[in-house]
Amino acid sequence: MTLTLPVINRELFDPVATWFTRIPHSQVLGIQVVHGERGRATLMLPYKPELVGNRKTGVLHGGVITSLIDNASGLSIYSLLEQAEAIATLDLRIDYLRPATPGLPVYCMAECYRLSRQIAFTRATAYQDDNSQPVAYSVGTFMRGANSGVITGDGNAEKHGGNQ
């Protein structure tokens, strides 16, 4: 039996989760937050014909799946943070296992399994109906405090330190 725990700072996580869905790129894709718990985040990408990479098959473009995985992985880190800080993707390795079934949404459950002082380590699974036949697996590393920009608890981006 796996016990789930709430995110470390709900007052930080919820606005940041909303911010992730309001990034213009995420809005175009239609990415939505499904769930957040300590160390994990799940996002959903609805099927949209304009996101198809191959019109003959109706399969979603791989770059769309990459964006979903990157966003879910980043959000999983925020579930462990006590206060706002900037993060940046350093490396995101994705194994595409099968094409996403046309017409169905794609979900991504990401986990931040190690949070060091400077680097966060994530793994993620993109799937559709269930997790038994994933669309893709991913591992990623993210830099903490990547720049002077930070997402505040109200979901806005602010610049701190450096040249303002």
C-alpha cells in the first residue's frame, strides 16, 4: 500500500500549477493539471487535431508529448519546495515506446525522486487509458535557482537579485 502525502506548500504549489497551464505554449496545447501530491504531479494533454504530427495516422506530434513531460516533471519539483524558486530543465531524456492512440488524451505522471541543493532529479511516464502500456518514459534533471526569475506564491513571475 502506497501512502500519498500532500505537497509541501499548497499555497505555493496551486498558483504555480495554474501558472504552468497559463504559459502561452501550454494554453495552445491545452495542458491541464490533474493532481499534485508530495513529490508527484499529473498533467493531462487533450487530443486536438491541430497537435497531430502525421495527418494520415492522426498520431500526436512527439514534441507535444515532450512539452507535457517537461511541464509535469517541473511541476513535480514544486510539490517538494517550501518557497518559490526558479528551475530550468538541464536534461530531459525520453524513450518513446509507442504512438499515442488518436482521439484519446495523454496523461503524464512525473515524480521528483531526488532534490539536492542545486539539482532536482525526475522520472515520468506518459500514458493514456492506463499505465500498463505507456506512450513514453522519461528521466530529467533540473537546475534549482537557475536564474533571478522566480514564480511567486500568487503565480506571477518576478525578478530577484542581479540586474533589475
